[in-house]
Amino acid sequence: MTSQRIPPLAAFRSRDFSLLWFGNLVSITGTEMSRTAVAWQVYEITGDPLALGAIGAARLIPLVFLALGAGVLADAFDRRKLLIFANLATLVCSLLLGLTTSLDMASLWMIYGLTALSAAATTLGMPARQAMVPSLVPREHLAGALSLNITAWQLATVLGPTIGGLLIAAAGVGTVYWIDAATFLVIIGTLFLIRPQPVAAERRNLSMGAAIEGLRFVMSNKLIWSTMLLDFLATFFSAATTLLPIFAADILKVGPQGMGLLFAAPSIGAVIASVITSVFGAGHRQGPLLLWAVAIYGLSTAVFGLSTSFWLSMLMLAINGAADTVSMVVRGTIRNLETPDEMRGRMISVNMLFFAGGPQLGEIEAGVAARLLGGPLSVFLGGLACTFLSGGVASAVPELRAYRDGTSLRVAKEVQPAAAD
């Protein structure tokens, strides 16, 4: 008897999931618009690539201090209420950015401070947002729901920078911040409307021990920590988008409208790759696919760094986004297959340090390198470093090279003698 195929959009049959998906799409679009505005405003104030890198520092500091505890919070408190609180906090930050900018009172340090507060609220809400989805859809629709969430994020990262760049040129950065604040009202409204089902899972007390237990689990599993390390190395050395204001203004000379398109290009590639992987799957040799995806991510970054053509730059950034999406799908598959249910929330919180910490540290590295070497050379060398280091991880972790269809090298060795008998 064959199992019934689940339609790709079946998760939308759930009213609560549909509401949350739409709210997230609107809110993340606003957030991406705001990120574009912050980058442009900081470069407009300072003209200094190091100041752009400092945006990453402002987002990284709260992440480092709060990431591990955020997963414990998601298990200890009502996730919907935690998300409402987190989005209210980010709403206030966007309002303050809009108000100070509109009144011509925005200073560099005020922008950094509000960026850090917004990052703190986002960090506290992230594990709760990811953990809520299983309580909104039937178990058989969960994979499709997670895929649709990735699609929403990718659409938002296409729409947000594009709309943000156009609005900056037409109405200024202050308008972008006000619109971002309004988008948070949408997600908060949807959170009040949904009624998640109670999750049949163990509720834990708030303690450092619970967080440390999650960290120990990750570090004891080579497959999990190696995928996190790849994610970190790629985003640390290949943070090309950090310096896009420099490329848009000084190298490609396309202004804020062109900068918005450059910001959106990786997500255009990501959407295409997402559709392909949704239809055809990620293939059987998932370990090698992951390693090749990270290598291509680095190479496309290197070519972008040397490009003086707007359309070649767009193409390289699109390939960059496509490779990152393939990598993200495979990494997520490996981690979920290798992590037991009772550890998943804390694994997510540890992973936050890698997938969010890498880009923020990468922004700092990119700013320093651009100050010392210039934007194009720093991006080129960072892309090459990403490619070579992915080869180093491949050499050091044979379990990852051999990972196929959810089967690690360790499992394969255990099964092979039995099959030979």
C-alpha cells in the first residue's frame, strides 16, 4: 500500500498557520526594508566601511549573550505571548528610528543602540517562532509548513531591499522606518488571532544547566557541529552584502535604487533554488551537495568582489543566494534527523550563535578588511577563504562527506557487515 502524497500547499488548510505565515511575510519584509535603510543611513553619515561593519557588532553583542537562554525561554513560557512581547519591543525600536530620523536627531550611536535593542528582541523570539509551527499544523503537513516558511522569508528578502531602496530614493530613510513599524502591527495582530494547540513536550525550568546540556549535545555530534561550522565560516568570510552601499555608490554607481536590487539579488536566486529543491528534492548525496554548495557560495562572492558590471554583480549575488539556500536545506535536514525531539529547541538556540553570529562577525570583518584593503579586494579574498575552508572541513569530517539520505558514515559502517552476511 503506497502512502498518500501530501500536496505542497496543504499547510495552508490551517487557518492559524496561514495567518502566521502572512504576518511573518509582512513583518520580515519590513525588517529587510529597515536593514537596507540602516546600512544606507550609516554610510551616508560616515562614508566609512568600518562604520558599516559596526552594524554587525551592534547585532552580535545581544545575540552572544541571549542566544542560549532564548531556547530555554521558548520551552518555559507560552510561545505566543513571548513572540508578542518580542515584536512589541522591535516595534518600539522602529518607531524611535523613524522619529529621530524624521526630526533630524538621529546620531550614529543612537542608530547602533536601537539596532542592538532590536536584535536582542529578535533573538529572544526566534526559537519560539520556529518551535510554534508544529502546534499549528498536523504532523503530516509539518515538512510543507517549514518549506513554506522558508519561501516566505526568501520572498521578504527580495521585496524588502527592493522596496526599501526605492523608498529611500523617493522619500528618505525615515519613511522606511515608519513603514517597518507598521508591519509589526500586522504580525502582532495575527499572533492575537491564532490559537496554537498545546505542545505535548516536557516543560523545563529556566536554568543555565539546561542551556549547557544543549551545547554539550551539539559539540558531541560531529555531523551537527560541522554543518554549523560551515555555516559560520561561509557567512564570516563571504559577507559581501555588508559592503553593498560601497559597491552601489562608488564602484557600480547605481545609487540607492540599484543598491536595493543588489540586496535583493541573493534572495532572487534563493527563491529559484527553493522551488527547484521543493520539486526535485535535495538528491541522495546530501553531504557532498552541502560541501559543493558552500564552495560555490564562496566562489560567487569572489567573482562579485572583482566585478565592475552591475549585471554580472547581480548574477553572482543570485548564484550566491541559490547556493546558500541549497546549503540551508541540507543543513536543516541533517540537524533535524540527528537531533532527538527533546533536544531540538536547545539545538536551535545553539545554532543561532552560528547562523546569526557568523553574519554579524562577518560584517565586522568585512568593514575592517575593506578599510585596510578596499572593498573589492576584501570581498574577493573573503570568498576565496570560504571556498578553501569548506575543503578543509570536508577533509576533517569524513562523516559529512559520506552523508547520504540521512545515513552517516558511522551508520553505514555498522550496516555494511550485516548486509554482507
